[in-house]
Amino acid sequence: MDPLKRPSPTDSSEQPGSPGQGGGPPSGPSPDAWRALPAAQQPDWPDPAALHTVLSALSSAPPLVFAKECDTLLDRLGEVARGEAFLLQGGDCAETLDTVSAESVRGKLEVLLQMAAVLTYAAGLPVVKVGRIAGQYAKPRSRPTETRDGVTLPSYRGDAVNGLAFTAEARTPDPARLERVYHACAATLNLLRAFTSGGHADLHRVHEWNRDFLSLSVAERRYERLADEIDAALAFIRACGMSTSTMRTTEVFASHEALLLDYESALVRTDPDTGRRYALSGHLLWIGERTRRLDGAHVAFAADVSNPIGVKLGPDAAVGDVLALLDRLDPARTPGRLTFITRMGRGLVRDRLPALVEAVRAEGARVAWVCDPMHGNTFTAPSGHKSRHFDDVLDEITGFFEVHRALGTHPGGVHMELTGEDVTECLGGSNEVRSDDLHLRYQTACDPRLNRAQSMDLAFRVAEWLSAEKRQPGRARPVRAADLPGFARAAAPVG
């Protein structure tokens, strides 16, 4: 692809492409119009001149991803929105600069590929694989400051802004970190491309990893039948002379929350072939629950770029707000342009989600509905660690599926915080992590993640649900959790 040029911030005459072609935004104001609007969760940079220098360098740097890759993901998410595919989005809560390595990237990629293999077979649909990776370096915070032992310092806002150590030096926002993040993202994406193009995503190889997982899991007998069925399917593919490594199995896209608008804007480029603007820091960007104000800068920024866009919706999301977000971010009703990521908690998803889904359907919109079962189920354990329980995570996913099956709509996917490492941050799972285990390998920089075994547990449990639903003759009635073994409503949250 030809090099992409960044639009001039003062050029208000630019006319991007039609919103019906490639999901581009409508013609409108200057690409920097968001600067005149309130922007929540932005750092208080102490040195504006240093910030300007860094942003100028990023504005002339090569893009991290390419417009055609974003368009490919738009097509894939269009399949999800139409009920023809399933989205698996997962990765770190917060990436850190000191953990970028081939081993770390490979671990995250492998667990996504393993989960996707199981879900592809169970759903009978392609699984679109999107990592929370190569950009998840900034975090919104509930409070701007943190106090310990009478000392108050700025909150940790992710490695793109400041450091985790509780010292004045580490917690001071430093714009030089933005350039370090850019280079870390470039290295991560290079590793992802090398692994996926180098045979690492071959389906037969991935299934062998799944077999290894089962051999070490106490739940081996529970999942054995599904694994045997996948064995038979792979044998059939090989017997027909077909390859188990194809373009669709090797596609892995990158996503992150578009939180730091100065950074995101510096990486906006105009595609010379179409005239459309793209935020080329990642393929899919999402707006968080704390920053989705209709009159805010984040929504304005997202409305002006052609990437697929996600929006997090918590339990207090109102129908009117959701419809307004739909009109603002997807006025052309392009399948795949908009993904609504619900994060309502196991106790509220069954009550709050139906009205939103019904309202969007009544508008005739084709959005991807995705469940984030992590953020609404966080609690503080007696040890003081933030944690989540596997059963609560599973129950919210089940409730999400129940709502969509009852309404006859498509449960488009799941959005997880997970890692390929053997951490002890979330409780439960077949190889159970207990409260007393949390301190052993609690390594997250922010929120707790499912470890590799728990992630695979979850994939097999969701696969059980999908397989059972697929076997329902004519889908005469919605499948509910009580119909399926092991999907009884979870107990009350721990802690």
C-alpha cells in the first residue's frame, strides 16, 4: 500500500468518502474538531512543549496498521453483525513496556488461537480473532489521585502516561512514554505477523495444544467428547487433501481503547486511494464506559475515522443514549462499523440488555453485540487483591446468550481480559485458583485476567453452549442455562 498521509489539522475542506463504502464517516468538520469538546480521562501533561515534540514525531511516523487491514476487519465484523461469524476479543487489561517479548506475544496469540479453534467447531461459524494488544497502554481511572500512608500522587494511568511505582517521579505524566509505546506496538505487531505467517496458526498444531491442555486439566473427561469430534473433523480435512492453515485461521487483528486522544490523533492518516481517514494505531478502537459522552471528544473523534468502532455499555446505558451513539457513529448503518460491547455484570445483564437490543433492532441497524463479562464482576478479595470469579464471568456470558436467543438476535462474541501465562488473578476454574492463591502470581498492572487454563475452560464451556444450541431442532424455543449441564446460575460473588 502507498504511504498514508496525515490530514492537515487546518484543512476543513476535506471531503472523505461515502459512509456506505467501507464504513467511512460522513463529510463533516475538521478532523481535529474533537479538540473543542470536553475530553474525559486525559492526563495533565506538565510539559506542553515536550508533548508537542513527541506528537510531531508521531505525526510523521509510519502507521502501525494499514487502512486495507481495517477494511478487512470491517468486513469480518459485518459477518458477525449479520450472524455469520463470532468475535473472540481478548488480551491484557493493561500492557506494560517491560513485558514486550516474543514469549509474551506468542503466549497471548496461542491462547486466542486455541480458544478460537474450539469455538469455530462448536459454533459452525468463522471466529474473528481480535487481540487487546499493541496499544492497550492507557487506562481510565475512577479517581485522578491515589493516597497511601498520607501521601497523595497522581493515579497510574497506564505505561503510556506514567509508571506503576508509587513515587512522585514515576507517577508524573511523561510524554516521552508515548513514543516508547509507539515503538513497543510496532514490535508487537511485527511479532504477531511473523508468528501468524510462519505456520504458528496452523489448525492442526493449535488442536495439539488443546489436547495438551486437556491432558493437564481436571476437566479432561468433561471436554473429551468435543475434542474427539474436532480430531475427526481435522482427519476429514486432511483426508480430502485440504490444508489446515488458511488465510482465515491466520487473521489476527489488534484493538485497544482509544483513550489518549492526542496520541490517537497523531496517528490518523488519510488513505490516498479513498480519501477516508483512519486511526492507524490499531484496527479496531473502542470508546470506554467512562468516555462515551455524546457531546464528548471521544465520540467526535471516533465519528470522524473509518475504522470499525466499539463502544462499551454498562448497566446504566439508556436506550436513548445507545440510539444516539448509533446515529452518530454509524449513520449509514454499515454492518461491522459499530460493535456494542456490554459490561453489565451477571446480576443485571438479563434485565438491562433486552431493551437495548430490541431498540437497536427496531432501527434496522446491523451492529455486532459482544459480551464483556469481566468488568461488571470485579470485587476485592479479603487479601486486598482485585479479582473476578470464573463462575461469575461464565454466568454473565450465559445471560448474554439467553437474552439474544430469546429475542432471536445473534450473540456476536465475547471480549475477555486474559493472558497466556499461569497467573493467579481470577478465582475458580477447573484447576481452581483459591483466595489464598491470589498472591502467588498476581502480575497484572491493573485489573485481573483469566490465566491460560481458565481461558481454555471458558472456551470449552461456551462451546458446550453453542453445540447444544446448534442441535436444537428448528430452534423452537430459546435455550436457557438450566437446559445445559454445568450452566446452573453461579453462586453469589466471593469477597
